[in-house]
Amino acid sequence: MVSPQKRIDILNALRRGTVPQAGLDALAVGIERFSATVADELAQVARGGAMFKAIRGDYGCGKTFFVRWLQEQALAQGFVTAEIQISESETPLHRLETVYRRLIERLRSSECDQGAFRSIIDAWFFALEEDVLSGVSGKTTSPAELLTQTTELLEKRLAPVSRVAPAFALALRGYRAAVAENNSTLADGLLAWIAGQPNVAADVKRNAGIKGEVDHFAALGFLQGLLNVLRDSGRPGLVVVLDEVETLQRVRGDVREKALNALRQLIDEIDAGRFPGLYLIITGTPAFFDGAQGVQRLPPLAQRLHVDFATDPRFDNPRAAQIRLRGFDSASLKEVGGKVRSIFIEGSAAKERVLARADDKTLERLADGLTGQLGGKVGVAPRLFLKKLVSDVLDRIDQYPNFYPEKDYALTLMPSEMTSVERAAAGFSSVDDIPLNV
């Protein structure tokens, strides 16, 4: 059963042609075969392990849906998650300090949908104070003594990280002192510096005894520090998604090689046990993993990610370092349409009318008509199919008693509402409307 708010969020996202952020179990089709493995791998991470997974699939096969579904599973278990879009201008993969900064900006928890970093840090200090107080049960502890003992415990817990990123612990200690003194300006500045934000005032850094910015080399040490904080706060771990890594194929050769090497470094660091509690996921197209401008350009990385996909997809190994998602077929497209219809009628005052006029035959006509105009490429159709289903069919039946899709609705597509992949599948590039008879 989907809650009213989640139902609204799901339908609004589909109207925009985007993947919903939550409630994805209600829409999931064809990913059951990964459920047991995902649950097992999250359990391994929660026990202090680390995991890397590459998600492979063509446009429209559901990569973004899959990683958001996985994040939803993780959030339900208390994990913290972050989804980062890799791009040459905003988040270049070879600049790990930028990746770290985006990671912190996009931290999510079950209690905080976005910008969860401050609440995580504050919860950690609260947990430290609770540990200190439990050790002095029955004794009176002044605020100053509590601050001192909490700081000592902080340094003890971060001792392994301090050896590689001493500034992380130093800044946290300064933040804790600033909070205790109600100095919000200093506290905010130090938290921003820990988060990797540039241009933090010099007097803020000087007050805490830190210098410079979080650079490429410090970023991994700070990530290790964040994982320590999460573990001490009772969190099972951190799920990080690097989405659309295939954009590396379009950057300059030297930049691409640096980015691929950064990815190899991350995998090796995970294998070396440096990041206990981290589940790192990347997504990419088959061309990225197999093509000369992608993973194959760096042989050590290609070796780490190689999986034999020559066998029948039915026997793919979901435990492998790289997994492939199968594209939608006609049956699965109609199945997800039925799931969306069920979600829609839960909040409709005209349930019987919607169910009668948007019956299975109507869904089938819409799916087949749209797929046919996309060159028969069912895998490209899901985004547009669900957008049209909600906005053009279900909404109209719900609002207008005299609307009958079979006679009042002619499916149309315009290039302006399509992605480049969808336009290519449709075989046109003009801005003229293309009428589709359904």
C-alpha cells in the first residue's frame, strides 16, 4: 500500500517523465532476481564490509530506477545514501574533491530527504555524549567536563583517520567547540569546510587550526572519516551512486584517463578494506564498459570489471562485479502500466470510471502505438509511455466524465518532449508534431 504523499510524488514524477525518488517497490518490474543479492550485499556492508557494483544497461532499461530502488532498500535499513550525476562541468570524476563535495551535498537518510550532513554530525556528537555519560553513571558532569571528555572520545574514535586526514578530526573538534559556545557563524563555516565547500573564510579555518581546502588527496581520507562517523552513530553504512559514468566517453582523452584511473583507485581502495561500510555503485551503458573510449581504455580497470555476458541472460550472476539490466519488453511495459494505474486509482474519486476506461486493452493500445513509432524499440519506450499514460489518459478520465480514450485521444509525440535517444529511435529530428494513431 502506497501512502497518499508517496502516491502524489510518484505520479508527479511520472507526469514530468522522471524517475520517482521513493515508493519504487510499487512500480518494480523485473528486478526481483536481484532482491536477494542486494539484501545480502547490504548485510555484508552493515557488518563492516565494503562493496562495489557496476550497473550496465542501454537507455530506458531502468538503471536510474534500479539504483533508486536499491537506495530505498538501504534507507529502510538505516543506511545513508547519496546519488551523484557525473558530468564534465559539474562533477568530473577525476576530481575526487568535487565528487566528495557533491556526495556530502546529496546525503540522504530516512529522516532527512536532502542535506542530511549536519544532522548526521550532530547525531554523532549526541551519541558520543551518551557514551561519555554512560561511563560516568551516577556522577555529576559539568558542561565543560562533558565537552572535554567528548572531544577526547572523538579523537580516540577518529585516531585511524587522523593518521591519513588529521584535518578532519581537527575541524570536527573546532565545530563541537563552536556549537558549545553558540558561535553559529564559526560552526557553519567549519561544517562547510568539512563538507569540502570552497571559499571558507580564512578566520574560520585559522580558529580551528586548519589550512587550505579539501583537495583531491584529502577527499578519500575525509570519506573514511565520514564512514567512521556513520558507524559510531549506529548507521549500517553509506550507499553512493555515481550515475551516468558513460559521460566520460565524451571528455578529452587525458581527462578520461584520469577519471578512469580514479575509478580504478576507488575499487582498489574498497578491495583493500579502507572503506568499511561503503557500498559504491556506478551506472553506465554497454558502450562505456566495452568500447574503446570507455573502461577498455584502461586495461587494469577493464580486468576488474570484466564479466562474461555471452551466456543466456537468464543465467546472469547478480553477485558479479558488473550486472546487466534487461530492457523492457511488451509484457513488462504493460505490467508496469497496470501498476501505475493501480497507484492512480487509490487516490481517485472516480475509481470505477478510470478502471473501466483505462482497461488492459487501452494500456496495450497505448504501449503498442508508442513502441511502434519508436522503431519497435520497446526498451526506449517506458519513460514516454508512463508520462503519456498518467498525463494524457488517466488524468483526463479522472477529471472529465465524458472523456473516452479510444475516441477522444490521439497519441502525439513532439521532438521537444523527447530525449536524443528517443528521437533517434523515432527516426526524426525536426520540430514538427508527429501524429500517432492509437
